[in-house]
Amino acid sequence: MNAIYASDLRLPFERQGLPALQVEALGYHYGDKPALQQVGFEVYPGQFTLLLGPNGAGKTTLFSLLTRLFQSRSGSIRIAGYDLAREGTRALAHLGVVFQQSTLDMDLSVEQNLRYHASLHGLSRRDADVRILEELSRQTMYERRREKVRALNGGHRRRVEIARALLHQPRVLLLDEPTVGLDLPSRKALVDYAHQLAHEQRIAVLWTTHLIDEVHADDHLVILHRGRVQACGTVGQVLATTGCPDVGTAFQQLTGEQQR
């Protein structure tokens, strides 16, 4: 059976103007304690959406459901038009993920890490060569492809993780607190690059953060608090709805906590 990955398909959802990521009435409990309640939002191709929420808001649980580490008994998740619960293989074929904690093998080279990921997605050696060249060159990392990951600084490791997540040409890219531990220039470069990906490659990006300076004026926001969506829309829509002058003030009003 041939592997299924995003470059093989021009999906109906793109032609029909439907969201690349659709979350509806999602719920999850830890025992009797609700972690998420009726969570719903959409991310369209080319849209950069930030998931904001204080500690304990449910961001980690939501991320685990989106990546199928957990399975919800209520609500639904659709990725590139495929229901994650019923069509998991096809849905996940269109999903790229960068976790908060690095999952690179530190003792392998950059290229070896990427080749392993490419093989998991069924890319041929020839296709993997092309995709590795494209993604590493895009981030000016191709000349360092034979270096061990352990020799790279935090910002460069993140670049490798993003390159890896894009090898199979997903339509949805999830990034969980990807700038944690990076210095300011590295953070800015990573944020700008992810925005560029969304706009130029038409990828739907969902970016989890607790840092207000990572928000651009034309972004979309999902503000999560105590397992519920408190606000959802463009930055302008959220500010208009809350009557606040900036995102930090809106966040504080909706959650009772200050953002940095």
C-alpha cells in the first residue's frame, strides 16, 4: 500500500474555501474534572492563529487532542477535511507538529533526523532529498545538514524541527510554545518565519504562546481560560468585542491574568 502524504492530493476543502483545521464542541475530562468544555474554532489556509491562555487553561490538553496523543469522547476535530477520529491516517498525513520539548535525536546529524522523519511518512529517497534541500535551504541550514544536532544552539534546533515538520508538506502546522528558552533575536526570527510560511505557503498555523510580542496585528486569536474559549477572531475583532486598547489588556480582562 502506498503512503499517503499531503503533496499527493489537492484537497476538496481548499477548493471549497473550508477551514484547514476545524474544532467543534470539543470536551475532555480528567476523571470528574473538566479540562476542556465546548471548545470550538477554525483555522483557514494562510491564517496564523495564536492560542493564548494562562497555565491550566487547557492548552496542553487541546494540543494533545489535536495530535491524537489523547482522544476525546465529545466533539470533533477535522484536519484538511478529514475527521481525526474516523480518518486518522489521512488527517494526520496533513499535520505537521513542533512540540514544546525537543524531539530531535541529539546524537544524529540534522540530515539523519530529517531522513528518519521522511521515511515515517513514506517519502522515497529521491523525494526526501528534494524536500530536505528545500526546507533546510529556506532556513539557511543546508550547509549544516551533516552537523550533529547537539552542536546546534536552541534557535537552530527549532529551525530543524520546523523543517522536519514541513517535509511531508502538511496543510496544518501546530507549534507548541516554540520560542521557549530562545533569546530575543532568535524568537523574533522564528515568529517572522512562521508568519511567512502561513502567508506564502498557504499553511494554516496554530501557534501556542504566552508572549504578547509574538502577536502580529493581522493575526487571529483564540483565548482559552479554564477550558473554555473566551474570545476568538482577528486581533481587531477581539479588541472591538472587549473594548480594550491592546491584546494584553484584553487578555487580562478575559482571564484575570496579565500577559507578558
